[in-house]
Amino acid sequence: EKGFDGSGRPPGPMERPDGILEGVRFPYPVFGEIVRGFGDPTESGHPSVGLVLATLPGGTVIAPHGGRVVFAGLFRGYGQLLILEITEGYHVLLSGFSRIDVVTGQTVLVGEPVGVMGETGSGLTSLYFELRRDGQPINPLPWLADRNAIDMRSSFHLLSSKRTIPFR
């Protein structure tokens, strides 16, 4: 992957476009594993413009950044969709919820619970996570906190389900 400067490394604090989110690293909105990356082919063959994270049903979804809820509800093709305006020109889109626990116009803090993942009956469910700048999707991966700090690759545990699932 290329950084914003084309170097192949994630952007550092001074390389952020416009300096708006300078030094920011988002927490993952759910505990889980990335099963589709930005640019990976979707079922339709088009490149993905976000990330898909596999997680446990019934798990809590948190706000990856503080901001204002600009949309919360059903939206065609997304199901239950939450859009957060995190700063001027930047938005986070999250979908895959069974329930959204915030309302349009509400201000949320980073890490604040915003909803609950769906129950699929198949053991895992997925959260779609997209980051947009000026309406255009950008790769959210360089903006996310270091996964190794939480060690989510070896296993994850969701308090709401009391279950642990190993990831290899």
C-alpha cells in the first residue's frame, strides 16, 4: 500500500492532508479481523472502498472517532447505516448493525458505544467501515491504531457474548 506521499509507508502526523486529523489513530470500531481490505475485489468484482471486519454477533460497535451523527438508520444497500462527521470534510460510514444506539444530530466521543452487531446464526458477522474525505473514499487502514497493541490477530473477546474466537 502507498502512503499519501507515495512512499509505501503509512502517513505520519505531518503528512496528513490539510493537517486536519494530524496525529490521529482510530481504534478499531469492533474486535475482529479484516476479511476484505480497501481495494480488494467485492462479490461484484469491483474494488472495495472500505474495510470489512469479521466479528462476533451481538458485539458492541464503538465510535472510531468523536464527531456528530449525520445519519443513523436504514439505507439502501447498506442495511443499518451510521455516518459520523468527524471533522470538516471527513466522514466515517459503518454498517452491519442489528441496532444503532445513537440518533442523527447526536455528538459522540471516540470509543463511545454506538450500536450492536447483528445475529446471523452462522457464528460470525461483519462490520463495514469506510472513511471519506470530501465525499471520496480513502483507505482507512493507515489511520487505524496498531493492531498489535491489542493483539487482535491471536484472539478477541467480546464482553457481550462471553466467547473467544481464535484467528490465525
